[in-house]
Amino acid sequence: MDNNSYKHFKIGGVVQVRRINKRMPFNVKGAVLVLVGALLMLLLIGAGCSRARVTEDFYQSYRVKAGTVLEIYNPNGQVLVTGLDDPEQEEIEIAAVKESYYGQSALDAVDIFIDIDDTMVIETVHPPGGTNVTVNYNILVPEGMLVSVIECSNGNIELRGVRGDPVIATSNGNITVSNVRGLVSASSSNGDLLISGAEGLGALRTSNGNIEAELQDIRENIEIRTSNGSISLLVNSDLALDFEAATSNGEISFSNLNIQTTLLEQTALIG
């Protein structure tokens, strides 16, 4: 959709869119323990710097039928999913790189599990207690596949040119989504959310980061929230919406947006 058909809405805080000490004495023993602990940490870090980086490549491709749902679970690492334009392409291509500074045995302890049925599950499986292994995925999906879930604990997620109503979550990382034929919901604890070209939006939440999104259409009530950051929302001018916006630390501004307000303050807007 042409950018000229959007109106700009910016806020730091929450957007809801609805359809029509005491002073303690100095402890010498504690200070010595802290210093000793800090020295030990430095020694451990210095020892870790001498470790060699080891990697292992993974590649598999599978023929899948149209309508197959895709779920991806990767506790530690990045995920990039790209939709293929070729309607004749019926295979999903899964490329991954395992990486560690703790030797080949650490890589061997981490498995990539793939289950194929009506729902295809790709999951990185770490041993109990976890390992110091990162797995980064680069996945190409055929046009008929539907992306449903992508979850990471530590890593960025990027999704582009796919179909489905993806629910995307990471604890520490950014989420970037573009040109998705479906409804996008996304959350991060520490990272930015950048959503463009999606047919619709679900809930968007981050604790420490900014949110930039385009709202082309709305299917249901949605909430867009950040605890420490700003929200910038481009709204399709043809939509009829009710807005509720609030911020604790910041201000609300909008431009080229015809809002009949029932409340308009520096930190709150209803219209």
C-alpha cells in the first residue's frame, strides 16, 4: 500500500486500538570478598578468550504440501525466515550454523529436531542445563506454507515475504517483519519491533525497546505497548478506529490523522 495512504501517530507508552534506604556501615570483609570475586571473574574471562571458535553447518530440505503450518523454537540464536516467490517451489530449505567456544563436544550435545506432519516443527534441543552453543537459522519457505510460531530466548528474529498469522517472541533481541500476508503478533523483553507491510496486526509488546508498525487493516481489538521506548504507528487513512493512548514518561503527538477526541492531554488521548 502506498505510504501516502498512511497517517502518522507517535507515542511513548501504550496504544490500544479498538474497532467501531537506610545508611549501612561499610563491611570490610564483604568488600574483600567482592574484590576477590571480581578478580576471579576477570581470570575466567581471560581464560575464555583463549578458546577457539568451532562451527558446524546443517542443511536439510523437505517437500511440503500447501497449507503446512511451520513452528520454530530456537532457545539461543537468530532466526531468518524468507518466503520464496516461485509458485512451483514445494520444498522448505533449512540451513543452520552451530557455533561454540567450548569444543566439538558442545556442538555434538545440541540437536536440531525436525518433525513433519500437517504442522512442521523445527526445534533446537539443548541438553539439561543448556550449553554454550548458538544456533543461527536461515530458512526458505515455499509460497504455500503458513508460518505460525517463532520463539527464541536470545536472538534476533526476521520474517519476510511469508503467509500465515505468525506469533513471534524473543527474550533478548529485535524482531523485524516485512510483507507478511497475515496477522502479525510480536513480543520482546529487550529489543525493538519493526513491522511493515503486514496485512494486519495483533498485540505488539516490548519491555525495553521501540515499536514501529504499519496498521493496514484491523480484525480485532489490539494493544501496542512498550515500557521503555517509543511507539510510532502509521495508520491506513481508510480505517475507522477508536484510539486509546497513554504514556507515563513522554508525550503523544499525531499528524494527518482526523481524530475526534474525547480526551486529549500531553500524556493521554482517547478518540
